[in-house]
Amino acid sequence: MAENTNPAVHDMNQSFGQKSFSNILLLIPTLNEEAAVGSLVVEADKSGFTNILVVDGFSTDATRKIAAAAGATVIEQEFGRGKGCGVRTGMKLFLQGNSSNLLGIIDGDGTNIPSGLKEMIPLIENGRADVVLGSRIRGKRDSGAMNLLSVASNLTVSFLLGAKFKRLFTDVQTGYWLFSRRAVERLYPLIHSTGFEIELELFVTALREKLSVCEIPVGFRCRRGTTKFSFVLRLRNLYYAFKYLLS
């Protein structure tokens, strides 16, 4: 059920000012992100992303209320629990009820900087890419935002999966994504992930479908609130990484 306390954003297809990116739907998947989501939505709006959709994974805190009060359109995700279900719900809405040309995705924990998506836009609009990833490995990271284990595991997984397609990537498990409508139309019917492995499936499926994929450096901040990415979930992602590598 949608929640929105701001009538100005109820119509997601409206036109905005000259400096806004009215052709982009910005998707923010959330789960108990009350510490970050409000300021993140405001920051995204100030960066020009006024068409903001928060897809919530059944938060038990005030995430939905805060996001709606900040100006986002808020819905609960379909398909079940987990980030993958949230991303798939956003893709479904993008295709079925939205006239935007591009779909951007950032995490809801405050680690991703909304303005980082701006550098991705020309790559798709100029026809150089169908999918753009933001590499936190290549970009500027706040001290303590990503520990050595995360850097090493992301580099290793990215190198191995990229090599499978004779490409070089550094951060395929990023939270920063930008898709053309054509890419979402191709990917959505093929995506089935429910959890954090969604990034791996998106990456591998995009390359299997011969979509043009590239990455650019982006900034990365320390998260607000408590992380959901436990050691068990890290092992789960490694399982899926090797599954896709061997498939």
C-alpha cells in the first residue's frame, strides 16, 4: 500500500524544473533505515532527483513514514522479503506505471551519494552503455566506510565474474546502478533474486544478454544505522558468486 504525505510527488510522471532529472526514476530499497532515509531523500531531491520511489521491505521502524514526509513515493515491496524483492518491485513499477527513460538505484542506508548518479547519465543518454555501475573501489571512500575484507572480496568476485565475460570490473556488488528502459525491459523477466545477491544476478544477466555495461568511480560514505549484511549473508553472496561463475 502506498504512503505519501506530499501531494506534489504523488504523480510520478510530473514535469519538474530545468535542473531536475525528470526522466529518471530513482529507486531506494529500504529495510529499517529510519536513521538515514529522510536525509537521503532530501539530498537526492536537492541533487535533482525529484522522482523518488522508496520500496520498503516491511520495516518495523519509522522508515516509511519518514521517507514519505521527506517527499518520496513509498510502497511496500512484492515477491517476499529481501533486497532483491525490493529491486524487482521497483523494476516492475518502472515498466508498468512510469514514463521515465532511466532507472537509478541507490542503497537506503546513506552510504551512496545520490549526485554520484549524475556522472552515469551521459553514458546512457549518449548510447555508450545500457547499464552503468558505480565503483566504490575506484572512487573516494570515507575512512572506515568499507573494511579491508569487503574491498578484497568485492575485487576478487568482480575480477572473476568480469573475466568470465572477458571484461574487467572492480565492484559488481555495488549499490549504485543506472539502467536504460531497454535494459530493464530485457532484465526484469529474467531476474529472480530475493536477497543481496541481486547485484550479482543483474551484472551476470546483463552481460549474458549482450547489454553494454560499464562502471565509473563513485564516492562511498559510512552507513547510518545497523548493517544487515552479516557474515552469513556475505557467505551466501560468495555462494551465488561462484554459482554464477560456474554456470
